[in-house]
Amino acid sequence: MLVKEREEAQERLVQQERAVIQALVPPDPTDAANAILEIRPGTGGDEAALFAGDMFRMFQRYAEVRRWKFEVLSANGDLPRTVRVTMIPLPSLGNGVFGNLKFESGVHRVQRIPETERQGRVHTSTITVAILPQATEASSATCRRSSPAAAALSPDSDLRIDLYRASGKGGQHVNTTDSAVRITHVPTGIVVAMQDDG
């Protein structure tokens, strides 16, 4: 009887610890979103490209195991640069592609003897992995309404947007294309401008 009570108390303790952690770290509303995965080779030349390919295949296999749809948006040569990972809607599996992958973002480094090395030397290569939540119209509207900055947003009628030709260096390009934009907030007169020097 004492053993049973101890086990029940330990189970309650674990549940309460989880509840405290969830109360301290509020859930991220984007955790349930689909994800866009981008892999870019960094330093290391051909070996970095090989490492990026290995990581791409690893993410692809992980998506297959989790039963997520894996769609290549764009690729540079044989190495996909940007990949969209979406989950097949099976309720029994749960959801949250972005929530499962978001902490994989960053620089990944490998030290190994690459396939391209003939003398057996160890090379260090890096890649960058970016994992972003895929925005939907509903999530964008929710974020706009719940954002603390939402109150500061002006209606479009308060903005005047002007496109014009950039000035300065850039040769003939800046004289022939609308490569600058100026946005004026009419009620306050605040002006923001940006131009592409070509």
C-alpha cells in the first residue's frame, strides 16, 4: 500500500512539474503551423554542399517517418535550397511541424574526411538551416489582432505610397525603372523612403 501511494505521489509530482513549466513558458501560437525549411551551404566549398545534401536527406527522411508532406520549392543544381514541409492531416498523429523543427535553425558544423578528399585530411564544413512557420491568411490575421503593436498600425487610407526613380549612383538603371519607394503617414507627416541603387 505504501509503494502504491508513493508511485501515485511521484506521478502527481511529474504532472505538476509539467504544469508549472507550461505556465512559465507560454505556448507559441506558431508551433502548430507548417514549416518552410531552407538549407544553405556555408564555408567548406564542395564538402559544405555535400553536407547540405546529407542534411536535406535527413530532414526528408524525418518528414517521411512523421508522415509529413515534403515539397521542394526551389533547388540550386542537385542540392535543394528551400523546401516546404507540410503535415498530412491525420488527426491521430497530431500536428505541429514548425513546433517540432524550430530549434533546428542555426549553423550546423561537421568535421569529417569528405568523399572529395583524396589525402585523408579532415575538413570542417558548415551549413545554415532556417526553419520558418508557414503563414496562412488566418494565422496572419490572428497575429495582427493579438500583436501588441497592432494598436499602432494605421489603416491603409492613412498612408500615401509613391514609387519613383532612384537618384545617385546606379547608371542608366536608376533612370529607367521605378527603383525607389516613399511612404508618407498622412496624419503625422512622417515620411519613410528606400531606394535600390542598382
